[in-house]
Amino acid sequence: MKKRQKKQKNKMKINRFTWKDIKIGSKYLTAFFTTVALIIVASFIVFLQLNKSESNIKAIEKQNIWVNDMTQLSSLIQLQDFQIAEYLLTQDAQYIDTYNEYTEEINTIMADMTPDLTTKEQKEAFSTIQESINGIKDTFLNKMVPSVEDGLVLYATSLRSYSSNYRNQILDQVAQLTDNVKQEQGQLVKTSTDNINSSIFILFVAIFTVVVIGTALMLFVSRNIAAGLSSVVKLTKEVADGNLQVESINYKGKDEIGQLAATMNQMKDSLKNILSNIADVANSVSTRSESLTQSAKEVKEGNIQIARTMEELSTGSETQANGASDLAENMSDFVQRVILSEQSGHEIAASSTDILSLTSNGTSLMNKSVSQMKQIDTIVSEAVGKVKHLDKQSAEISKLVIVIRDIADQTNLLSLNAAIEAARAGEHGKGFAVVADEVRKLADQVASSVEGIKKIVTSIQKETVQVVDTLNVGYREAQEGTTQIEATGKSFASINVAVSNMAVKIDAISNNLNEITTTSSDMNKVIEDIASVSEESAAGVEQVAASTQQSASSMEEVSHNADELADLAEQLTYAIKLFRL
């Protein structure tokens, strides 16, 4: 049972600990660190989103390079095929050398592209391309060239269909791989756009949330503190105006404001009790002084009543002296409590200075957030520049395609001339006519392939323009996010100014308490003077009682002292009337 009771008491203590029990500095720290935590979380989320977008952009850039390599590979394959056709027509060995040069370039491109193969389909297609390239090489170097050297030109020409089939297989595989890469690029562009849009949305939501929560927390803490300080200032003002009937401050909390409120309530009650005692003593002094004056007049009528009057006067003087001594002690206690209140005011002022420093640090963190957003802005701008550079490279490929198309047109014209010459030669030119027809077909195929390549390059350029537009949109949104964070920094600066004003007001309260301390010390001196006068009055009464022989002269002196005491009592009563008890 005892253990359960202890647990219940502990729970009651925990439940009684409320927001008002937290110190003012801790309240502002809670609001400040909550806002900073929200800013850090939002910045981290936006950083992750933009990092994903950057990775996708790099992947797009890498795929564009891969597509360019595939396009170049396709062009080199067709140029190889063109060299084979020229060799069959002219039997010139320089075409073999040119063919080997193209082969080395193809091998270099294939070696560069091999590490970038990721999927099984790409590896299989690449293997098929490699086999077809080897097939063309074997057919040309190991079959066609020896046949031509042996004079078997027609046989070598008949092998042309094998190399053409290999070439067509390569072009089909290249086109398929290019289409797959374009689809992946489209998916990456969509993913990047979604990431940028979500980053913008998260950024706006985070800024709005930080501003709302930070402002709400600061307003809540400031209003809470202002309300508590307002009640303390109101009580202090009423006490300074002499109204001791004002209601005590009802502040339920253990923070600095609660301590100050409790001290002010105690000061008001102590001051009220002290002034009530002073009023009673003043009334008593006034009454006793009147009795003393009346006694002095009656002494002249009879010495019989002197002893009785002296006894009553002695009793009244002792009561007055005791009351003055008690009043002096109570006033000393009051002065000590006012000094404690002044010290509490200085502590609150110090806490306000710490809060002002923390708010300045918050402003510095906001400036750092602005700097990070500017770095993000620079990264997006660099990405736009890189994509534009890819667009220029695609334009260079278009120029190369135009050159290849011109070569195809010239080859077609050459085949036409060869056909005319074959017709003139009659029977002897039939084989030459067959070769010319093959050359014409080859030129047509080259022209058709060049048109396909031109369409692919045009499509790549269009998609590159779309990517540039999308990145420009993200760049503008990042700039707007920077502007929003700068606005939040200005809000922190406004909060800093408000906290500075609050610190000035707290210093004013501390100065007022200092003035109250000085006034209380002066009042304590006056009360000590009253006690001294009371003691002197008691001594005078004893002297009068001891010396009955000089009753007449002594009674005149007592009457004079009684008049002075009455004046002091009236002055004290007037001073007390300034306070409403």
C-alpha cells in the first residue's frame, strides 16, 4: 500500500509540472530548436530529391553518349560496306587499308561501349553485332579479297550478299538498342521531372510549415511571458500608486515570472501589514498625545492625579516604543524582500540577453540555408549547360549524316555511269553491269539509312530541348525556394528585434524595483527615527514620574513634547493615507 501511495504521489508531481514551470530561456530554446529542426529536416529531404534528379541527369548524359557511339558505329559499318563495294568495282588495295582503319575505329568504339552494358538484352544484341562484324571481316578479307586477287571477281561479287546481310543485322541491332535507350531516357526524364516537382512541393510545404510553426511557437511563448509580466507590472503600478487593495497575482507556474509574481504578492501583503501596524501606532500615538496634553493641564489642578497620569503615560510610551521596534524589524524584512525581487529582475534581464543571442544564431543558420540553396541553384545551372552541349554534339552528328548522304548520292551517280558504260560494252560489260546495279542498291540503302539516322538525331535533339526546358523550370523553382528562405530569415530578424524590445522592458522593471529598494530604505530610516522618538518620550515620562518636586516645569516640557508627538503622528497618518489599505 505504501509503495502504491508513493507511486501515486510521484505521478501527481509529474502531472503538476506544466508549461509555466519551464524557465523563460528554456521556452524560447524549445521554440527555436523546434524551428531549426524543421528547417534541417526540410533541407535534407530537398537535398535527397535533388540528388536523385542529378543522378538521373547524369544517366541521361551517359545514355546520350552511348547513343552517339551507336550512331557512329552504324555509320562506320556503312562506310566499311562502301569500301567493300568500291574495292569490288576498282580492285584498288587502298580500300582495304581504309576498311582496316574503319575496323580499328569500330573495335575502339565497341571496347568503350562494352563496360556500359547492363541488361541481358543489351549484352546479347552486342554479341550479335560483334559476330556480324567478324562475319563481314571474314567474308571480305578471307574470301572476297583472295577471290579478286585470283581474278574471280564475279565470285567475289556474289559474296557481297553475305556482307550485306551481316551489315543489315548490325543496323537492325543498333536500331533496336537505340530505341531501348530512348525509352529508358524518356523514363529517366519523367522520373527527374517528378523528383523536381516533388522537391518543389516539399520545399514550399516545408517553408510554410516552418514559418507557421515557428511563428506560432514564438507568439505563444511571447504572449505567455507578456501576459505574466503585464500582471506583475499592473500590480507594481497599483502598489506604487498606493493601492494595496489590488488583487494578488494568480500565476500558476514556477518560472521566473512565477517567482517574481510570488515575490510581488508577498511584498504587497507585507507592505500592507506594515502600513496597517503603522496606522495603528499612529492612532495610538495621537490618542496618547491628547491624553498627555490633558494630563498636563490636570496636573495644575491637583498633584493627586499626577501619579495615575504618569503611570498611564509610561504604559502608552512603552507600547509605542515596542510598536515602533516591531515596525522597524518588519520594515527591514520588507527591504530584504524588495532586494530579492530586484535580483530576480536582473536574472530575467540576463535570460533575455541569452535569448537574444540564440535568436541571432537562428538568423545565422537561416543565412547558411540560403547559401546551400544557392549551391543547389549552381548545380542545376551546370546540368542545363551540359545538356545544351549534348544538343550541339547532336547537331555535329547531323552534319556528318549530310556528308554521308552526299557520298551516297555520288555513289548512285557513279553506279549510273557504270551501267551506261556496261551497256556500251555489250556482252563484255554484263558483269560490270551487275556490279553497277549492286553499287546502286548499296547507295540506295545508304541513303535510306542516312534518313533513318537523321530522324533519330532530330528526335534526340527535340528530347534534349525538352530536358533543357524542364531543367530551366527546376532552376527557376530553386531560385524561388531561395527567395522564400530569405523571407524566413527576415522573419527571424523581426523576432530578434521583438526580443530586444522585451529585454529593454525587463531592464525598466529591474530599475523600478531598484527605486523601490531605495524608497524602502528611506522609509526604514524614518521608522527608526520614530522608534528613537518613542524611546525618548518614555525616558521623559520616567523622569517626570521620578521628580514630583518639579512637576510644574516637567509637565510643561511633557506638554511640549506631546504636541510634537501629535504633529509627528499627524504626519505619519497623512503618509499612511496615501496608501489604500
